[in-house]
Amino acid sequence: MKIGIIGLGRMGMNMARRLMQHGQEVIAYNRTPEKTKQLMQEGAEGAFSLQELVEKLHSPRVIWLMLPAGKPVDDHIELLQSILSSGDIIVEGGNSNYKDDIDRAALLNEKGIHYLDAGVSGGIWGLKVGYCTMVGGELEQFQYLEPIWKALAPPDGYLYCGGHGAGHFVKMIHNGIEYGMMQAYAEGFALLEKSPYENQMDFQKIISHLWNQGSVIRSWLLELLEDAFTKDSRLDDITGYVEDSGEGRWTVEQAIESSVPAPVITMSLFQRFQSRRENGFDNRVLAALRREFGGHAVKASTEK
């Protein structure tokens, strides 16, 4: 199957490579041409405008978007809908909000253009082990693109999740769970780091590796943590500033909207906010209150 890939970032580039490795024809387009040229050297066909990309595909055209969520996706869809034909298919493979997918599908349906949302998990390791893929949209189009899902995913690693938005909804909840798991590991290792036995512990060999040998908390995340400790046994080379890419927030918003209690995921999101506030005003308020009611000592702003 021939497929056009728009967006050759960390995920898009490797997804294109995996598709080619599994016998799919890729036409690549990126806003900056250097990455397109790089992928051409690896066997892809290149395009240097959206018009050229569309012209190099055969009907029904299949175009996969791997772009930052929000405006970049909407801008490209707006341009594509004017040059695509009825029956063509757009797959949004980034981390879009599922409600945006519903709106986009309705817009494109007016022109007979199909839209699928594909939540993709696998990160930088997906090229080697495959991408777990969660798909929403029309079942008929999902089935038509089965060679693509099979090429991208490991065995049993893709699923039709339901109508428009369902793929990204499942991926959103997946990432919310990921937040909670990561926070639990972070808190556990923080307790180990402050334990009476801290100087006797090798976090890489004794703990993270050990816990992956049959324990109930073994996981791929813990394997990755073992790798991180191998590179730096106390993680001194990084700062504990943790971003969030949107899905955690959307999961919490969905929990509120659905009246479903999700305290672990919610607090893990809030902890990420806290990581960016080393001298946050809220903490200064807490310190001031302790000083005022109890005479507790506080650190001056110049103290380290």
C-alpha cells in the first residue's frame, strides 16, 4: 500500500521507516526539506509540497498526519481538504483531543473525505518493537488500512476502538494511566533514596533490575528506569522539571465530565505542575503561615 506521511519528527520519521521495512510504499513530506531528503536516501519517495504529495498518491489516497496536536493539524487538514478527492483517507496519528477528531470527521465528511484517528504508543522504541495502535473512525476504512496497522504494530498490537474519536480517547486514558504509574515509581524511588540503607543500594542492579524479575510491579517503564540508572546512578545530570503534553490534563477533564473519581491520575498531573515551581508562591504561603502561627523557622530567599 502507498501512504503519504506528513511530519517527520521523532515519531513520524521512525514510523515511516517501519512501514518501509514492512513493504509499504512511503511518500514523505516535512515542513523543512532536510528530513524529507534524509528519508529519500533510505528508500522513501519525497514530496516538497502538499500538492506534490497528493499528486504522487493514487485514489483512494491515504495520508497520515504526525504533527503537534491542535492548530498544526487543523491547518494541514484545511489545506488538504481543498486538494483531496471524495473517498480519500486522512489518518491523524498524533495526540489530538478526541473531541477535535469528532469535529474534523464531520467537516471532512461534507466532502466525502474519510477520517481516522490513531492513537500510537511506542515512543522512540517503536521502530524496533512496533507501535501499539488504537484506531477510531469508520470500520470499513479501518479494515481497508489493515496492511498499515499490521506493518506498524507488533502482533496483536492494534485495535479498532469505535467511532470517530475512540482511538484518541483510548490513547488519552492510556497516557493518564501512564502518568499514575510513573508517579508511583517516582515516589517509591524517592523513599528508597532517603532510606537508612541508601548508601548500600544500587538502584540499577539491585532495585530496578531485581523488580523486573518476576515481581508484581515489573514493567517496561521499570526496564527504562534501569537503563536510566545505568547511565547515571543518581540521575544527577537532569533537573526534575516535568512537562505534560496534554493527554493527562484531558484525562482529568474527562474524569470530571464523567463524574468518575480518578485521584491517582489527577494528583500525578498536579505533581508535574509542582515540579516546575521550585520556589512557588503557594509553598511560600505555607512557609509563612507556619512561621506566623508556630514560630517555625523559614529560609530566606537568598539561602540555598
